[in-house]
Amino acid sequence: MRTESATETEGLGERLGSDLEPGDVVLVRGELGAGKTTLIRGACRALGVTEPVTSPTFTIGQRYAGRIPVSHLDLYRLADLDDEDPALLEDYLTPGVVAFVEWPAAAEPRLESVTRRVTLKHAGGDAREIIVWPG
Ligand code: ADP
Ligand code: MG
């Protein structure tokens, strides 16, 4: 898929989010500024989150209340989890949440099931190429 604006990417996220159920895990890849958080913002809205959805800055993640509770992780700074407390992820990947993981590489070996994988790529100006698998 191709989007031409942040609003369109948010809309795509909203459609993705409306299909998700408790326990689902969505991995979101792409360079800085590709639109990962923007897409997750739309998905969160579909899940009933009303508070602002921004990049977690000082922690690896945030939790939001919603129709379904949401965890939003950003593992940009984590090279791997071998030196980390195993509870780090467990604080967020609790039963019943929908989880979105930006920069998921470090967590991937520990994730038992992944519902969807999203990749965003810059495609010139405000355009983005977005792949959702399975679509
Ligand atoms: P990431 O989380 O991947 O680092 P963000 O979602 O935080 O990216 O930021 C994406 C930035 O790019 C925002 O400033 C957004 O307004 C802008 N933008 C421009 N065009 C698009 C688009 N088509 N899709 C998503 N974001 C876009
Ligand atoms: Mg981000």
C-alpha cells in the first residue's frame, strides 16, 4: 500500500487496529520518521484509546487504556535483551492487551506469537510504502 500523508497512514492504522483482539502482537518496522508511531496512533484510536499516543521516550513502553488495553513499545535503544531483566517485556506483554512494538528486533526471539508485521518505507516526500503481513 502507499500513503501520501500522515493522515492516510493513521487511517490505515485505524483499519488495522479495528481487526485486532486481546493478545495480538503487531511488529512495526521502518526508519526514523517512516511513520511507525503515526500508524500505531490510528490503530490505538480504533482500539478506543483516547489519550495522546506519542513515542515512548524515557521508558521502553507505554500502556494505554482503551476498549482493549494497549501496550506500545519502542525498543530503538535496545540492542538485545540478553543483558536485560526478563520482566522488562513482561510488564507490557500482559494477557489481554494488544501490543505494538517499534524496532522489534531485540524482542523478536522472545515473542511467542506475532499477529501482524508492518513495514514502512520512505517513498519520496510525504509518500510511504507500507506492507502489512498478513494483509
Ligand atoms: P516513526 O515512529 O517511524 O519514527 P513518526 O510516526 O513518529 O515516525 O513520524 C513520522 C513523521 O512523518 C511525522 O512527522 C508525520 O507527520 C510525517 N509524515 C509525512 N508523511 C507521512 C506519511 N505518509 N505517513 C506517516 N507519516 C508521515
Ligand atoms: Mg516512533
